[in-house]
Amino acid sequence: MGPVELLHMSVFSQSFSPCGRFLAAGNNYGEIAVFSLSSALSPEASEISQKPILTFTAHEGPVFSLLSTDTHLLSAGNGEISAWSWTELTKRNTKAVWTRRPQYKSSLEIPEINAMVINPRENSLAVGGGDNNIHIMDLESGVFKSVLQGHSDYVHCLSIREREGEILSGGEDGTVRIWDYRTGQTVHSIEVYKYEDCARPQYGKWISCLTTDAEWMLCGGGPSLSLWHLRSLSPTSVFPLSGCQRQAAFYQDLILSVGEGQFVSHCLMSGEVKSLIPCTPPSLNTLAINTNSTEHRVLTVGGSSDQIDVFTNLSYRAFSLSF
């Protein structure tokens, strides 16, 4: 890849291997890079340790979503999902185990897939994207068994509440929908932009990030990042962060968020912004926390750059991996 392509690279997605020793990252060129965290974090690490052990083209369009099961890395491109064996990837073998395509209304339409989430109880995969729908695939048979319809525009993000039997989705239409995944029906639809404290008409109404933890939900995009109590379906805190937030996560007693801006925001549940930690990319798309391995517990962030920042301690960047 030439210097011009590197200059215009964006990292959209990340996923850690089940063992926690490897990180996969997807970019706007349809490539996936696999990095060895064990060598990048080792005391003997050199510049070469911060480069991928493997880079391959997985899809024609951008890789907007990556996800790991106990054995496979799942990647989403334009209108397709592929599975790659983690064991084979670490041996540098890049043959897809399978590729599946949701049943779209028209064969001419190839919508991007923006989000994927696994429902462990049902052993199914939910995917959402450019056709406004959420497609449910049975992971054992590879068959798409149902479609959740209700959004009137692109689906950007998904989250699961396994215990409650619910899938949450956020879309370009400004709504967060809560679905009962057994019936496929919408249980609640929250129009976030209609809440005065959250609304920011200058940025639009789209929901670009969504995550849940027990009774709590974080969502944002055009509207400010806000914390909601899911029993009362009301916002309890609104975070005064500038620009649109693209990914947020609950971590211990903090809320971590990335979006427009060259920093990771550390926020408290009360709504206070505790600190802004500088990063390399000018704008950020993805944040991931490695909980699969205590030895390699890191926070990694990527965005409009070929660099992925690695934080061994939440308060400063330790080094950067690069495509």
C-alpha cells in the first residue's frame, strides 16, 4: 500500500482474539490486519512488533464491524459476513471458513453492514446496516431465520441484553429501538433527539453509538452522549462532549467514549467529564478493551489514521500499532 492510501486510511473496527493475545483491525479498504499483542507488549518489543503479523483483503468495501466468537473472527463488509478461524489466522492462513449474505429485497442492492452482535443464548448473530433492517442468523446452520423491521433509515449500532431477551438498535432515523428477540417485535422506541437535554439539531438526529450494561444504556451521535435508565426509559446524565460520539463503553466506574476529536473521553456516571486523553488519529471511530487476557489488558483506539493507539494504563498512550 502506497503513502497516499496510508494517508487516507481509516480504521473502523477492532476485535481481540479469544485468548487475548491478538488484535484484529478492519479498515476502509476492506483489509483486516492481525497484530500480536504479546510481542508488541513484550519488554523486547521493537518497531517490527508494532506491525501486523498478517494483513489481507477480506471484503470489497470497508470493514465496518468485527466480532470474535470462541473460535472465529467474524467480519462484515458490503452485504456479506465472513468467518475466519483464529487458529488459522495466527498461522497466517487467510481462507474464509464461510461467507453468508442476508436476504435483501433486491439483488441489485448491496447495503453495508454497520454492526453485528452475538446472542449467546440463542447461538445467533444479529446484523444491522444500510437496508434499515436487522437480520438474525443461526450460527450453527448459517441460515438467516428472521428480520426485524421498524427503522426507517440505516441501522448504525446494536447491543444485546441477554438476560432480558432484548436487542437494542440505533439508527439514522434518530431512534433507539428495543426488540424482544423471541417475537421480533419492537417493545419500545426512544426518539432521543426529542429530549431537550440530548438534542443537538446542528449535528442531526442519527444514533451512531449504543451500548448497555444491566439496567443502563449509553447512546449518542447527533444528540449528545447520554446515559439512560432502561426501566424508566429516561436520560439520567448528559455528557458535555463536543462533536458526534462514535463508540462508548462502560469500564469499571467510568464511561469511555471516542468520536470527533483527537482524544478518549473519560466520563463519570454523574455526567461529569473527568479527563480527555490525547490520541494519534485526528478523529476516532473505534474503542476496544481487552478483557480476554489479564496479561494483555489494554485499551486500543483507531480512527482516521493507519495508527491504532494502545493504552496499557488508561491515562496515557503507551505506543501505536500501525497497518
